[in-house]
Amino acid sequence: MLVGQYRGVLYLQYVLLLVDIFVNAFCDLLRIDNVTQLVLFIVQDICLIFATIVVFLMFFNTYVFQAGLVGYLVHKFKFTIAILFIYFMLCLGLHVWTMTLRWGNVDSYIWNDGYQALYVFQRVGAVFYYYYYKRTALRLGDPRFYKDSAWLRRQFEKVR
């Protein structure tokens, strides 16, 4: 991947992360009305889907993937892939539950035990998501993923 292309993709990934951080930080403060909060949640979920798509497109763009070592990429980034999907499900569950509980009255007190537990799990999951997503984005910038090398040949030997 060319440096200019990678830089653009990296900036896109950072923007998607910043949108997610913004929504997580301010969604409870910006609950002016139901529609505003719903739009924020939809934007966050769409950004999470785009972030996942971008990571997989970067996987597909690597020489390692094109050489047929899909299993190696999946093994190397399996925790990141799991975090992407777990965090998305936590966000989606929290968004649905929040809108269900608050739809009639945006200022209502909704902090029951189950909701509070999901809220905490989603926020803790966000920390792991930010770390592993950024780490994966930076690791996929490694030039050895994009060209033939002795390292790649050794990986082929391990597969056989």
C-alpha cells in the first residue's frame, strides 16, 4: 500500500474512532429529545460498521491475504476481530435499551441494575475497542504485509 493511501485510510479510521468517542462521551448530555439521541446512536452504529469494513478492506489489500494466508491474518488479528463484533453488539444493545426506556420521557431515571451493568460493560468494551482498533490500524501499516519476503515464505512453510 502506498504511504499516501495508507495515511488517508489511517485518518479515516481515526475520524471513525473520534466519532465513537464523542457519542460515548456526550450522548447522555445531548438528550434534548428522542430524535437527537436516536440520530447520535445511528451515527455511532454506522461508524462502527464502517470501521469494521475498513479493517477488513485493509486485510484484503495485504499481500499476505492475496497470497492465500487468510488464516494467518485471522489468527494474528483474532482478538481485534472479536472485539469489533462484541463492542458493536454491546453498543447496539445499549442503544436499543436506552431508546426503549427513554422514548416516552427523555429525562426519566432509567438506571436499573441490568441497564447499569450493560452500560458499564459497553464503556469498558469501548476502551478495549479503541486500543485494539488503533493498534490493528497501525500494525496493518507494516510494509511486510504488502510485499513478498522471506518472512512470508516461512509462513507458507508453517501452513504446509
